[in-house]
Amino acid sequence: IGGSCTADAQCVIANTVCATSGASQTCQCADNFIGVNNVCLPALSDLSSNCTVTEQCVALIGQNSECEENSCSCIAGHHFRDQNCWPHTGLFEDCSRTSQCFLQGMSERVECRNSMCQCSFDYPYSEELHTCSSATSITMGSLFTFLLALTYLMSH
């Protein structure tokens, strides 16, 4: 891979072609293959494809990924969203896009708004729970608190 050539037949490594690169022609991996240690491995088409090396994952979902047990995943401290691995950016931390915002098991409840990760309007922030809650759980919590206070007042 990288050797000079004038025809595909001169490229002896499997899945390589003679490609024009600038002013010269060199042996390169064919389309849908990636070069790793002088071998052309199949590029992955989606996350359900089995990987053999991390480079296949990096080509598919970005730099912050790895191949673990033949499956692509994000490295520690990162999450998968919008076809990429992003560093965890928590509630009330600076962001530039919603993909960065992370809330364990509930990332669909956060968004980047005014350059800060915040609860989306459908999941308002709960001071009591310190997370983005569904409006129903906040209403139920408020109702429970109200009934508890009412019971206390009636018993005294």
C-alpha cells in the first residue's frame, strides 16, 4: 500500500487498486476497504457489522470509538448519538450541538440550547430529582407533596 504503480495488476495486496494521488499513481485500498498494517480490511457499513480492529470503528463512528469483542463501541467517557461518539457533556455544561449532551439512559431528554446542555421542554428539570423528568412525574411528585402537607395539617 502506497507503492507506485501504473495499473491495478501491479498492486499485489488483496483489495488494492492503482489510484491517482496528486501527480503520481500509488496502490491504495479499493473503495469500501481501509488500510491497516499494510492490509486492506472491509469498511463497516453499520454498527451491526463485526469489526476486527479499532480502525474499522473509527472510520464508521469517529475517533472516540474502539473495537471490543468484534463490536464497535464508544470509548469510556463518550456516548453514541447521531452516528458518532461524543464526549459526555452533562446538564448545564457548555455545548455547541445537542449530540454532545448526555444524561445516563435518558439522552433524548436533553438538548443544547443557548450553548448549554439543558432539559428539553418536554422533560423539565426537577430540582428534587436533579434530572430531566417527564411532566407527569413532576405533577405526581407535586400532588404527593400537596397531599402529604394536607394530611399533616388536618392531623394537627
